[in-house]
Amino acid sequence: MVELNVNGKIKRIKPEEVSSQILIKLKKAAEDVAQQPIKNIVLTVPAYFDEHQKKATIKAAELAGLNVLELISEPSAAAYAYEYNKRQASNLNLLVFDFGGGTLDVVIVKVRNGKFDVVTIGGDTQLGGRDFDNVLMSYFMDIFVKKYKKNITRKDEKSVWAQQKLLKECIDLKHMLTSAEEANLYLGEIFPDIHENIEINRSTFNKICFSFFHRIEMVIEGTLKEAEMTPKDINEVILVGGSSRIPEIQEMLLKIFPIKELNKSLNPDEAIAYGATLRATQLINNTIPNIRFTEVNASRSKNLFAKLRHLDIGPTARNSNIPPVPRHQDSSSKISTVEEDDGFSQVQLRLAMLLSQAEAKSQAVVIKPELPEASKKNLVESRKREPSSVTTHTQNNKWTNGVSSNRIRKTPQTPTPIPPDPQPNPVSTSHPVYDVPAPKPASKPKLAVKPRGPTVRALYEYDAQDTDELSFDTGQIIELVRKNESGWWQGRIGPRNGLFPSNYVEEQPQVPTVRALYEYEAHDTDELSFDEGQIVELVKKDESGWWQGRIGSRTGLFPSNYVEEQR
């Protein structure tokens, strides 16, 4: 159930009722334009929806007074929209590259004599345009601290307001850099006492987002591998979603696939809706009856790539439903708390949030999993590593695109640490933010002393309840020391060692990592700061002695002799 605060009174309603109200408003808006009643519709859903999610979608539509003729996947709708004019003769393999604000979907669709067959689904549910916004924010926040001594990472009202302004500016800058080589951030929008511009060019944008481009490449590679195809087997690449406009992404796709140009004949933001409209017209008018949509079946998919579920969603509307809330998703303004985390509630909240953001935003509801109820015992302190000697190392040509920098890095002193880069999620200061409380378990298991090497990534922020637990932020990498069947695992972040709930993290699938032997302070914006003992995801090695890594949303270069590889 969902609790809504309506004029000071708490009202409990089902999630599908929330969604139905959104659909009612959309229905009215469409009727105002069409000047006639609307009853029959075709709905699209992400390709990974399961049966419960699809049924909830149908239920919400019925509550809104709508009759769902058919429910089809978004990739099928997009592919059909693009291929509508040549469907009679088309026998093509299409790759639908759907990159929106929160997720990346890469789907391969076979078109055979009017039949659209979704054969493989790949993607990254933790990567979207919002991540590019956050990295831009971190980039500018670093400059604010170093050059202007302005720190807006705190949670006071003034800092939150500045974060909101910066986020808006970063979104605008990202859009400008899709068509221009450079853009300027006017600081007066954020700091009324500073009337200066900070210039950022497309090359710098590409550098700070390098790890995202690498992840996209890996998703494409994995999707093709699962489909048992090569880039040469793809006839067309269809762009869907606003983030597909990023020039570096389009250049990458043209390098991967042997095609002359990407299919951009439709507005990426509207392609899915356009395809659904075409399909609805056909069903109502009973035209072109040979068009069929066949979706991917779980048994035909060999791996659950990047946490996307492969599901048989079928061609009929009665096999339908809705997706779980993507992590860190903002809620709509009226949602204050979530009582049940049963998958169904998450589904409807996601729909409500996505459709009502334009109307109002205020509170961010983070749905965290319950902590394990199993017992825990006392923590055994682990030893802190003493640093060994480091030789003087001269670096040349440290960035792979040819930007040279001759530097000498020695064993570091103890500099003032750089303020941590936040994972900004600005919210309105006029409403409180409600977090789902996590119950504190009674006791803990005894911990191992020595680490074992594998790592996990934090899905949610966790605040230690006592001294033998480990606190971490969303997206942080944790070295896994020991698993425990009780649901409490032991991990280490730098010198800190402690217990944490296993359902707050996800294991890392063969991601190479390095451990920092020494603290390193970045000397410019393309470098990466870290603390002694911190785990860094390794993005790329280079013979120059400068490697590239990632910590949370931050990515950058660091000297290779400051770290050791994890075995």
C-alpha cells in the first residue's frame, strides 16, 4: 500500500490506483486534442516486465476506464515505428539502443515478413542520462572547492538549493554539448557573489564520462554475444531515448557496427509512443493483420545480463504488468512513505514518478530492503596495512588521447583531503524527506580477520548502527572479507572493517579492482583522489604509468605505483 498526505490527512491507496489517476489525466489530455472519447489503447512496457508487472499495468488502465487492446514491449514498438514504411519487404536484424534518463536497454529485434521478434535483451539498469548529470555536478563541485573555496555538498538549506541550481545547469550544459563543442557555466546562477564563467568542452565531458562509455560498450558486446551475433549481422541501429543524442555514444556505435549511419529518422523521445499509436490504429481498423509481436522468452536467454530480467511477455494484453522502482529514483510530490516493499508497490511508484515529475517534485523516497533478522556477534579487529616504500615515478603522456603531462609523483605526504564527491539527489527544501527506517538487529556473527579479495557494490546507503558495523554510500565499492548465511557479511573500505546487511549490496561480476597503497590527492580535474586502502575499479591500464579508475560516480587517472592489483 501507499500512504498519501492529502491536505494533512493520510490516505492509504493501492499503487495501481495511483497509476490509474495518472492515466486518467493523460486520457483527458488526449481527448482534448482528439476532440472525441478515447477508450481503446495499446500500452508499451519495458522488455523485462514480469507477469505481475504486466497485470498491474492492465489493472491501472482498467481503473482509468481504458480498454487495453494489446501490450507490447518498448523495443518492439520502437522498431515498428522505424520500419513501418518498409515492413512488407523487410527481413532485418535491428538493434534498438534505448538510452533514457535512468536505464540503458539494448535489444535485438528480428523482422521477418511483418513479424517483430525480440530475441535478446541486454542493458544496464544503473546507467542513464542522470549519471552524466551527476558526474558533471561532481566535476564542477571539485572546481568550486579548489578554486572558489565553496563547498555545496552539505545538507543545509543553502547547499541543497545550490545543488538544485547546479543540477539544472548541468542538464542544460549536457544538452548544449550535443550540438556545440563547448559551453559555459555561469556561476552567478549558483553563487550570487561570483560573476564568472567556467568553460567545459566536449572533450572534457567525454573524459569525465569515459567509464560510462566503456560500460555501454560492454553491454552491446554482451548482448551480441548472447544473441550469437557479430556487429556485421546488424542491419540497422535504432536510437531511442534522449541520452542517445550524446555525440560520443553515436560515434561509438558507428565504430562498432559497419553501417553508414544510425537510424535517427524519428524523435528518440517519441519513437515508442509513435509505434504504439501505429499498432493501435491497425488493431482498431483491423488493417495489416499479419503484423505480429513475439517477445523474448526466458528459456531462450542464456544470461541475465547486467541485472535485466529476460521474460516471456507474449503478444496479448492479458499477460501484463509493471517494473520495480529503479534504485535512487525520485518519487512524485504526494508520496510520503511506503509501507510495503512487495515489488507491486515499487512498480506503481515508478509509473507515478515518471509521469508526474513535470507537474511537481518534492520528496525523495528511497526504498531500502529489510535488514536480516539473523544474529550477529562481536567484531574481530583487522590489522591495518603498513605502506611499503615507493620509488619515484616519472609520468609521460598520461592521457590516451594525447594530452601530455610530465609529472613526478613521490611517496605522498599527508595533504588536506578533497571533500568527497556526492551522489546528488536534490529535493525541494519546502517538504521533508522521508527515509524508510531500517530495524536494528540484536547481535552479530564473529568476523574474519583477513580479506579475501572479491568486491561488492552498495545498492543503498547504509549507516552503521553500532561500532562493529560498516557504513557506506550508494554506489561505493566494498572489499568482501567474508559471507555469512545469517545475511550479515563482513567487508572493508580502506582501514574500516565491519558488518553490513547483504541485501544492501550486489556482487561485482569480474570487475578488476586495485587497492590504494597510499592516499592520493588529485592535482587536476582529470585525476582521481583516493584514501589509503580504498578499493578502486580499474577502467584502463596504460604503459605510461597512469591508470584510469572509478570510485562511485567519480572517474579519473591515478599513478599505478600508488596501488596494488587485487587477485
